[in-house]
Amino acid sequence: GVDASGPGEMLADFAGEARFNEDGTGTFGNYTGEWKFSSDEQSITIFSDDLPYIVKAVTCDIIELTTTSFKIEAVVPDQQQMPVTIRLTFKAK
């Protein structure tokens, strides 16, 4: 994979701290929004009016969920509206 979290890259605004509050709200880097687990807890949907490229919700497969790591993967449109697979990793503080 390619790291796309640097300045000007597709995931730059996701870089930083993520906070998933128990009430379903949260912050994800520079974004603020809401989140919801699927009923089987195999995926999570993140909702935010701040997300880029006209996407207001991203449903991600949960790759790993432990007390120290949360890894998710999703297919989202890039700047040219072409599908691209992204993987985000959040570490506990």
C-alpha cells in the first residue's frame, strides 16, 4: 500500500487522533461526525458532512479491533470519482 496521509494527500485530514464517543459521535482527524457499528459488529459506518468528494458516509470493514488497535478498510471514490481501497489504523492512547 501507499501512505496517503501526508500533506495534500487523500487521507491527510484523517491523520491525527480519533475519538469514538459512546453516544455515537466522534472526531476522526480533522473531521467531526457520527459513527455506528453494524448489527454483527463486522463493519462501522462513519457519517460526516465534512467528508471530501461529496461522500457523507463511509462504511468500513473492521479488520482489527483490540484494546490497542482499530483497523478499518473501505472502498471510497478518489478525486476523479474512481474507487480506491483505503485502510485506516487508529492506536489507543
